[in-house]
Amino acid sequence: MIKFLLKRLIGLVFVVISVTFITFFIGYKAPDDPITQLLGQHYTIESYNQLKHAYGLDLPWYQQYWNFLVGLFHFDFGYSFQYKGRPVWDILKDGLPISLELGMWALLLQLLFGVTLGVLSALKANTWIDTTNMAVMLAIYALPSFILAITIQVGIVLLDQAFPDLNWPVANWGTPWHYTWSDLQFKIVPILVYALAGTAYYARLTRTSMMEVLKQDYIRTARSKGLAESIVTYRHGLRNALIPLVTVLGVSFGLLVTGAFFIEHVFNIPGIAETTLNSVNARDYPVIQATTVVLAIGVVLGNLLSDILYTLVDPRIKIE
């Protein structure tokens, strides 16, 4: 296990370095000059050269990239172009807990309801329960999340107009990791909207995997031995059906923080995704690079988690 983890951690370093180089090169070759945009109407050649030197942009590209890598290993992403003099990490750490909270609760709901509905459909295959369930899941999965979010926001506004005492918020976020009633009013709707599409995907994937497993010979053998149907279904069937889900779970885990761009934008949630979108519009490349690094690390750690979970789901898989 230790040897495997060391190999993966070394792979993590190479993946992150590759991602940072691609992101850096795109920013370096971008046609817009961030210093000119930053100065705006206050542009002078003296202030331009001074600010460019302060950000280290007057150095050769390879030295700029090396300085970025050195800072990365010290958790220093440099300074923002948009917010002059403010460290990038200082910007991201404000939105990171919010995005993590949104993604974590949404993922838990996706697993809880998605796997449950998928197993139900597999056990009731080709019945009206299965047909209705999968039709609803397909409709939800096909519907873009931002369309669903806007539709629900309109519905909340209409409810607030019809029932003035309701006063349910349509945007923003409560205090991170606090769950008073006033905080929950802000959080419930965005979490549910973010969870819906994932729930539909997990339900359909679970149904497909579960139906394939239930046709295997060892399931018929378990039933012929007189084992209870619940034991056959959950101990022998679901455990083996979870293997494809573990792969998807790793990717979902990696995208916890940066996977809610549209949700955060529509609901005006001050998370890391909204910060990144604002940085793209402002050509704030240090913030974009930092977000890309966070995403890359999350995806690689998610895949590492998947590999470890494989051994728990299927003892036949050994990590070396």
C-alpha cells in the first residue's frame, strides 16, 4: 500500500506540473496585456514598467514559470492582477469552504438517492416503477442545471409574492458550515439543484450495473442456496455493482470544489467557481492558474481514492 501511495503521489506531482505548464503557457501567450488592463486610464510608460517588474512579467517566460513552481510548493500562488497587491490564496481561501460545502452535500445526496433509486429500478426492472423512475431521471439529466436553477428561482419569486411571510431567499449563501434556519434557507435550494443532475446519473448507472450483476451465475447460486433476497441483493449484488460507481465517485470527488460553476453563478454564491469566472473576465491569470491547480490536485486525489475503494468493494483487487 505504501509503495502504491508513493507512486501515486509522484504521479500527482507530474500531473500538477503538466497542468500548470499548459495553463501558464496559455496565459503567457494570451493576446491581452493584463498590466495595461490593470492600469486603465492611469496608464503611463513609467507606471507600466514599474508594475510589470513588480509582478515579474518582465522576466523570460521560463524564469516566470520557475518562480511560479517555486511559489506553488510553498503554497504561494502570487498576487492577483484584478485585486492589486492581494495574494491569490487570500482570494481563494474565502470561497474554498463555501464551494467545498456545496459540493460535499450535493455529492452525499447524489449517492444516497441515486444509488437507492438505481437499485429500486433494477429490482423492479421493466415495471411501471422502473419506467417512471428512469424517465424522470433521464429528463432531469438532460435538463441543463442552470436552466433548472433559473426555473426554481422564478418559482421562489412567485411563491414569495403569493406568500409575503415566506420571504425565501433566491440567491447568496449563508455562513459556511453553519446550519441555523436562516443559513439553511440559503443553502437548501442550491444544494438540491446541484445534486439533481448527479442523482439522475448515479441512478441510471446503478441500474445498468445492478441489472448486469443480477444476471451472473453466482447470484443464481446464492439464491439456490436459500439465502434471503436482501442478502443476495445487497451483500452479493450491490457490492459488485458498486465497482463502476467507485470510478465515477473518484471523478466526482475531484470536482467537488470546482464543479459548480453555473450553480454558484446563478445563485450568486461567493465560492471559488464564481471567483474563477470573474478572474476569466478580468484576465486575472494568477487566480486562473491557482484554480486549475486546485482542480488538478482534486481529480488526482479523487482517482487515488477510487483505487483504494476498489480494494474495499472487491477484495480480489490488490494494490501493489
